[in-house]
Amino acid sequence: MDKKTKLICIGFAFEHHKGTHAGYNHVKDYAGYDEYIDCQKYFEKLTHASSNFFARCYRRAMRLIFGYPFFPVFLFKMILLSFKGKCIFHIIYGENLYTPRMQHLFNGSKVVCTFHQPFSWFDNKTWKNYLKGIDGIILLSDKELKLFQQITQKDNITYIPHGVFTDYYSPDKSCTKTNMMLTVGNWLRDYELADRVYSDFLQKHPDWQITIVANKECTKSVHQDDRIHCLTGISDDELRELYRKCKVLFLPLKRYTANNALLEAASCGCNIIISSNNEDNSYIPSGFINTVPMKKEIVLTQIEENITHPSDSKVLVDYVDQHYSWKAIGQKVHSYLLSYSK
């Protein structure tokens, strides 16, 4: 790499990832960046934006001038760094931070975005135009590469998966497995289907417990039962203990490209069942986990089979450690970014 070329990470942490082991923001510590531009304050302004008339007028003016609803300090930092020398800017949450204004940086600097949403999120005129101007794109699933390439008409898209702290999320032989089914997560979960599964399962297994780790809004469709425990805001240590103690992890997923719960549970050696009509083996090959359609009867049958004959967790743990540790992912991201320095 040219000595004048710098790798710059631009990002933030989502509120529910702050202070935890979850979140793509951890890539900043493993991909060998020269500098990190923190957009945390900007993002928090977005999530807590006032709805009064003057605030809306201000945001509209900012969008017209800068392409952002608030004054983008980080954009000017990018311009300053680019003016000083060639840079490769990696925007780790492209959906939240990218703007076409970045297409006009100085000294041949490049912009690479990681996108987390499925293609359907970008399937509109505005984003299709945006995608054409981005120098490089990292996707967290290999299932939709062709769809994005059809828009960009360039060989500038790659698949690099999400990472996980495999040294932290790990099995513990001293933890005794309990009669507990665990479900974790908020995004793209089908808790209405899950609740039907819970109800029928508990009728057959009255001595079992169901533990759900999700926000209250997501679990409002789950019926009241003394054996169903809905947890929110728990610590990473508490979550890891649940992974280690549950006999089965059940994830009812509408889509599951970059799924923290799946990687964390796999790293802990959980017995995993995914219910989804959009099977995606970008991360874990089908031989390691059980994926079934989103039909209650099929899910229940698979759960019964798994609690009787659990799979070999060590093979899964070793696979995740080899392919998805943050160290391994950071090296892949670093290499891809360097390819734009030529």
C-alpha cells in the first residue's frame, strides 16, 4: 500500500450494542485502521430528534445543503483527511451514514460501505442511484451479491461475514444444561409463530421453561405463563450463561443474514433450530444447524428430535472460531480495503 494511503473507519454503536460484545462496530478494533471517526453523537441526534416545527425546518435545510438532517462534522473530517492525502474510508453502517456528497472527495480517496439490510431495502430509485456511486460494497450475506451487481454494473461487491467474540462466547462444561428453550433477539423475529410453538411445547413438556431475551415491544404477542420469562437489558455475562445452559435455541427468523444471536449461540455450542422461509446458509452450513419452514407443526417436530438427539457442538464451535472470530473477519476486511489503494 502507498505510504500516503490511510485506512479510515467511520461508524458508531447502536444503542443496544453499546458496552456489549455485540455489534459490527467492533470491526474497528480488528481491521488495522489508521484512524477512527466516531459518529456516535450524530447518530444519537438522529434517534432522539425533536418533532417540533423549527427542528423539522432545520433538518430539511441541513439535508438540502449537506445531504444529512444534522450538521455532519464527520463529513468534514473526511474531507480534511482526504485533502491531506489519499484515504480509504470504510463506512461500517452504510445505510445510516452514506451520502452522494462523499463521491467528491479529494486526492483519489475511496469510499467503501458495509451494508446490513437485505436488497429489498435498497430496491428503490434513490438507493439504486446511491449504490452506483460507491467505490466498494461489503455485504454480510452471499445470497444477494448478484442483485447488487446488477445495479452497480461493476465488480466492486464482496461478501465478508459479521464477526463474533469466540474467546468470550464459548462453551463451559461446568454449566449444567437445564430444561430450557431459549429465544434471543428483536430484528426480523416472528414472535407470533414463536408463541404458538411455546404454547404447544409447554403443553407436552410442563416441566420446561421458555426464556426470551428481547425488548418488550417484540414480545407483546407472547402469552402470559409462569414458565415463560421475557428478559430485556441483561448483561453479556447473563446472556452467555443462558446460551450455555439452554438445551435448545429456537430462532423464528423472517430473515437472518447478519445475526448476532446465531453466531453467539453457535460459538457457545448451542443446539440450534431456525425456523425461516428464507433459508440463508451464508454463515453456518446446513449440516451444523437445523432450518425448517415457518410452520408450527414442523418446528415442534424438529425441536422434539433435537432435544432427544442433540448435534455435536464441538464441531460447530471449532467452525465458528475458525471462520467468524473478529480477528479472522478483521483480516478479511483489511485485505479488501487495501485492494482499493492501488
